[in-house]
Amino acid sequence: MPGIDECLHEAMELPGALGASVVEWVSGLALGAVGESPNGDHEATAAETAELARLAAEYAAFSVPEARYIAAETPVEDIIVTTRTGFHLLRFVETQFDSSVFVHLWLDRSTANLALSRLRLQDLAERLALS
């Protein structure tokens, strides 16, 4: 099972990958980051993407109404945001404790394959072993 660093390096091997991070979405802290950051600061990007993850995980329109935090039975698996120049994939990582971690992958829209990247990120998240 890969750790955070290995997971991030595998993510960066995907076509069009610009940057990747593992984020604890309750606090907004980056647990690891590689490559570029959309705004030039991995910590700021982690905090901003954590806000989006919280919205999807905690609001009834996207999740289980009574769930305050993401859990294994919560239907939110990932979030895809498209911009004119890129894709942002946020994949929630199910862990044994509280599942409050996601992997953020930033892709160049002109060279990335969104479907392939989503499937590979799903596989990475399933194998990710947080220590």
C-alpha cells in the first residue's frame, strides 16, 4: 500500500497532471503536496479546496442529511471542477477512523484525460495508507 508521498508521485504520472495534494478537509491542512499549485501556494489551495469538500460532504443536497462529516456510507465519492484551462479532481479517502481526507489532483485541460484520471485517482485513494 502506498503512503502519501508515493500516492502523490503516482498521481503526478498521469497525463496532464500539474499538481497533487492530500488534504485533511476538516482543518484544511495539506498533509503532502507535489508539483504546482493553482494559486502558487499549496497551503492556501488546501484550505480553499477543503471548503469545497466540506460543502459537498455536509450539505444535504450532496450527502446524507444527518451526517456532519464524511463517512463510508456517504454517497460523495469525488468532486470534479472544470475551468477553462484545467480540471480539479477531489477524491475522498475512506479510512478506518473518520474519513476526513481527500486527494486533490490538478490537471491541464489540454493534455489530461479526465475519465482516466478519475479512475486512477479512485484506485490511488483506495490503496492510500495513511500513517
